[in-house]
Amino acid sequence: MITGTFNIIVAQRLGRKLRDEYKVQIDVRKDYGDFYISARQSLLTMKQDALEKELQLRGIGKQQVVDFIERGVAFGPDPAKGPDAFKGRVGIYEMLEFDDEIKQMLLDGEKALAVEKYALQEK
């Protein structure tokens, strides 16, 4: 089986860097409803120490997280600036280490959401 050959999966994405001077406050609940629900749930189900480490690595303050979870507030690009609101790119990397439980979940045909929930709880 293919699950026996994997130990780690790495995903990479590139994101645009938003210029500080072009940030505006947005209502994520209104503008990105499904994204907000998913992101909020992920934040609430992560182990606290893992979440704090991740936030520190990304330079995200605790108040920003509280504002996002409780009020759905975040910052986005000023629409009037268009593509000029961005400068540069940033790499976003995710790693998933395959332990025996994840391998068994995949063999059992578990949904990706169940695997994600397990991985966030365990790591």
C-alpha cells in the first residue's frame, strides 16, 4: 500500500505580502463566511501550546486572534490600491508527519477533515 511508503508530507504555498500602509480592517464573517468558520474552528481545536508557538513564529499577536475569533475582524488589502497593496511574497509551509494512527485512518477511508482534526490535536 502507498500509505506505508510515506513518512512526511510537505506542502508549500506562496502568499503575497501585504504592505503595512495599505492594510484595512475587514469583517471576515461577512466577506469570507465559510473561510471564517473553518479557520475559527481550527484555531479553537488546536492545542494551546502549539497554537501559541505558531502565532509567535508568524508574528501574530494574541489580540489579533481574539479579535478574529470573537468579532471576525482581520486585516486585508485596501481595495482602492489594487495590486499595489502587495509587495513581495512569503512562503507558507505545512508538514504532516505520518504516524501509525494517520496511516490507519487513511486505510480506513477516513475523510480529510477527520485526519486534519487528529493531526491538530496530536501535534
